[in-house]
Amino acid sequence: MKKSAIKVVLAGLLGASALAGCATRAVIIARPGPPIAGVVIEPARPRAVWVPGHWVWQPYWGRYVWVRGHWR
């Protein structure tokens, strides 16, 4: 009698723990990646280096914004 009661309790705990795992939920929020950068052809300048443009995430607008390239 005592062994069967222990088995019933253990089976109940095992079942409850299995059902508790089903109740969990995960929320994943992923922002999209930046668009592909375009090709820019600029004429060469003496003693200057071209810094290419790039995408920057702007949390205020909730999107990526293109920052233009420039000579430095």
C-alpha cells in the first residue's frame, strides 16, 4: 500500500512537471537587418580618403537610415 501511494505521488509530480513545461512561453523580438549597401563611384581626390557610407539603426524611427559616404 505504501509503495503504491509513493508511485502515485511520483507519477503525479512527473505529470505536473511535464505539463508545466508546456505552459512556458518565449517572446523573441528581432529587428530586421540593414538593406544591402549600394555601389557608389566617386572620382579620386588628391590626398583624400573616401569613407564609404553605411547603415545605422535609428531607434527613434525604428528603422535603418543610410549615412552617406564622404571624403576625409
